[in-house]
Amino acid sequence: MNCPAPYPARDMTCSPLSGGGADTVKAAVTGGAACLPEFDSGAGPAVQPGQWPRRTALELAALATAVPCARLHARNVVLEWSLAELAETVELIVSEIVTNAVRASGSLGSPDRTGASGLPTVRLWLNGSQSQVLVQVWDGNDWQPQQREPGLDAEGGRGLLLVEALSAEWGSFVPDGWPGKVVWAVIARA
């Protein structure tokens, strides 16, 4: 079964999920199939078949305008999924992770890290269940995100602190056979 390809430069197919637990990352689960590149990194949310029956994907050029587009997409999708109480949190987490992805993609230019336009891209995947939303954002930069303690007067550096505070769990991984990384967060009903 072929999936809609959020990454047009790569061939992606659905495959049955195997394993489970914290050592297996297979994303965008629908009907027991994973519709993203095969992620077996050993770091990430445990994904079970059927756990994430709802999914959406969005590919954007790594420009400043990607952030409000991703936020609006996330808010509208989560509302459509009848998870209104999670909408603001999902929107904020998407904003923080996509902002970091856009910044990380700023100097990239190789063909395997850019879209058809030649511009670096970022990709957003949202997966939902009846009580949770899994946010995943890919960028072509291999550097893993690191939390830092910003000074009291610092204007930035608090994004990952917000992601950690507002999500049930979060992390990042390098997908096998792909450049870059995926940063993910799970947002759950209280």
C-alpha cells in the first residue's frame, strides 16, 4: 500500500508495524501500517498498531512563514478531530518545534535535504487518537536539539523548555536512511 508522500524526493510505502515499546519508532500509524520512512532509531514514543488512527502531513519551505502556516494547520486539524481542549497546546508545541526546524534548516542546500523548489523544507506530521496528539517535525539538519538554561534577560532559548513542560513526553531521533532528524512530542488529555 502506498502512502501520500510528504517527502517527494523519497519513495515511501506503508509497512506493517513490528515490535513496540520505547525501542521502536514507527510514525503516522493508521490501520496497523506506518506511513513514513521506516524509523527504527531506538528513541521515541512507543507506537502500537491502531494507536494513532488519525493523521495529516504538511510540507513547507523552511521560511519564517512556515511557522504560522503549521500552527494554523495544527489548530484546525486538532479541532476537526474533536480534541478542542488540546488545540492551544498542540498549536504552541508545533510553533516551537517548527521554529527550531526552520532555524536549523537555514543553511542547508543539498538535494536530499531540500524540496522540489530547491529550498530547504520542514515536514510536519500530526497523528491523533481519541485522547492524544503526536506531533513530529522533520528538518534536514543532523544536529539534535539540546535544552539550555537561558539567562533571565535572554529573548530566546525557552522553546524546548515549553515543549517539555506541556507534553506528556518528547524527544528526537535520526531516521535510518534519511538526513536530518525528527523532533516529536505527545500531547495528552489531562
